[in-house]
Amino acid sequence: MHIREFQQLIRELYYERDSKRGIDRTMLWIVEEVGELAEAVRKNDIKAIGEEMADVLAWLVSLANLYEIDLEEEAKKKYPGYCIRCGKKPCECDEA
């Protein structure tokens, strides 16, 4: 499944509820899910890490839907297949 397909699936499933919840509360859900992911990483709970990553992704595309942003297109622009700073693949930039 491509990002765009997943975003459309989440739109079909949850857009009406997401619209009622609004942008601010949707953003709060993303933050909560990132916190749950952090806890799973801290515990090194691989099963929970995967589940929380999926939740973070779902809430992120929900937010993108509310803003009418094509997340796949934005990802392609931001990460075109090479480092946008040094132009290399893999990146050869000094670590920051």
C-alpha cells in the first residue's frame, strides 16, 4: 500500500469524525500516540512499537486530511531519493 492509498483509507474510515474533532484535538491525539510510542521504545516492546508506529501514522494522515495535504506528495518533495543538503545517496553530511 502506498501512503496515498493509506491516507485515502483513513479518510474513508474516519474523516467525518476527524472533522468534528477538529485540527487542535487531532494534533493532541498525535502527541499522545507519540508518547505511547516513546514508552514502547523505552520498554523495548517490539510488538507495541509496531502498533504505536501504525497509530502515529494513522493520526498523521488524519491531520493531513483535515488540511487537504497529500502526504505522499509532500514526502516525495522533501525526500526525493537523495539528501537534499549534500545531494548524495547515502547522505554524506557531517552529523549534527
